[in-house]
Amino acid sequence: MLNEKIKELRKSLGISQTQLAASLGVSKQCVSNWENDNIQPSIEMLIKISEFFKVSTDYLLGLKNDNVIDVSGLTQNEKAHIILLIKDLTNKK
């Protein structure tokens, strides 16, 4: 499940394994191994991955299905724009 979450989040941002690897300070092979479920990231790396994608470690591990977006640091106006965007996107379905 972790491997699928990493791959899904990476693809949702439209970035390559190489780009993700560079952002996390690991090799492309390392990211490939995570996504192919050959190895698991360390606890420290799991935290870095969650911070990079702005999701909880519980979400990555499949303990929670809700993907929470971290909006800390945004102004109230910026948060309002995001809420409107989410409403627009969910109304399209």
C-alpha cells in the first residue's frame, strides 16, 4: 500500500522518480524500489516523504484514507480560494 501511495502522489504532481529522488536526497533507484515494493523507506525518510507531499504518515501507511492538505502558512484569503477550488472540482463529478 505504501508503494502505491508514493507512486500515486508522485504522479499526481507530474514529477518523475528522478525529480522525487532529488527532492528527497536519495537515488532514483531508491524511489523505484519503494514504488515496486522491493524495500521500505526508513522512518526518517517516511517523515520526509510525508512532508514533501504534505500528507500525513497515516495516509501514506494506509491507516487513514482521507488525504489532508496542509494549508498552514496561507492567508485566510488563500484558504478561501482553495475551498472554492475544491467545491468547483467536486461539483464536476
